[in-house]
Amino acid sequence: MSTAAQWEMDSVWKWYDQEPNLSVAIITGTGRAFSAGADLKEWNNSMADDADPSQRMGNAPAFKPLSRRLGKKPVIAAVNGLAMGGGCEFVVNCDLVVAAEDAYFGLPEVKRGIAAIGGALPRLIRTIGLQRASEFALTGRNVSAREMEQWGIVNKVVSKEKVVEEAVRYAKIIAANSPDAIICTRAGLRHGWETASVERAVEWTLEKEFAELQKGENILEGLKAFSEKREPQWKGSKL
């Protein structure tokens, strides 16, 4: 992925978070790759002596639009093929992951003289532990979808033809819920993942997202619908 594409993606995710009628996003690839990561040829050219240092790939958002995204709303990765480097870092930071049986993942940066600086390393530690994360990142080896499922990074492995279909199934289940509750619940999960203190994560969620949730229309509609034994009619989130 080029530097320009990284910045373009940044604007897409910002738009998604601000669009009140969207609750879940799905990201996938085409052909044999989900994402092959950074454009290493562009990176190589940017390192030339006569190149503008400010335009070096290393000064790009480091796949921040997704691999370091905090955001408000969940993103599901539908991994149709290889997810390498920054593409793998995308996956690690997604909220749910569906992968094709023949998909594989890798952080080959160490083989290219660079490093995985897009946020995956600390997140891998929290998800799969130091030793597995070290093996994965320091050897640069490829890991299968099944192994990633065993590690807890992939939620479900399906045939390649069913990857997007399964991601859409998850998205529909999530989107049927209160938009405000989705944002608040995800914030609680993210605070717990991103911070060291469980109690502080709870406090942050209570002070911000849950406080806003209680002011909204959807909590009233959800409770009223339950009392009236009917399906709730959700409004777009204003959180």
C-alpha cells in the first residue's frame, strides 16, 4: 500500500466514525491478497539521497488509519488471502476476524531491515503472549489461518468463497443492536485492551461513553421495547 493510499484510508475511517447510520464496517481484499503491506519499492525510492526526507515511507502514518486506529465503531476483517506486514497489523487491530482456509499472516519486516511499527507488536503481546509474539515477529515466518485461530486472533476460518459472507453475517448480528450500546461496549473493550488497569478502563468508559449513552434515545427505546415485548427501532448514534 502506497503512502497516498494510507492517507486516503485515514479519511475513510474518520468518515465512518462520524456517519450516524453506520454501525459496523468490513474490510477485505481482492485476488490473492488481503493486504501485502507497505509498498517497499516506494519505501526504497524514498530513502535515496536526493529524496525529500519528509516524504519517506517511515514518516507516513505507519498504517495508522487501521493498524493504530482506536475509533468509535467496530471493524471486521474478512481476510481473503495473504496478510503481510502492515496488512497483518491491520488484522491484529480489527475487532473481529474471519479468514479463508488458505489465508496466511506474517510480519516479514525483520527480513527487510525494517520493523513492524504499526501497533501490532504491543497488541500481539496482550493477545498471544510474549513468547508466541516473539516467535512470530522475530522469525518473520508465515502463520496459517488455523494457527491464528488457535492463538485467538482469528474468530473463524471458512472457505475462501464464504469469507465475506461470514463477515457480513457477523456484521448483521452486531448492527441489529443499539448503535449507542455498540459504541459504548466497544469503548469498554478497547480501554481494557489498550490500558494496564482494568479499573481505570471501566472508569473511562463510565465517564465518557456510558454517560453519553444514558442521555440518548436508544437506551430509552431498548428498555421500552423490552417492556412492550417488541423489537426496538434504533436511531442513528449521536455518541
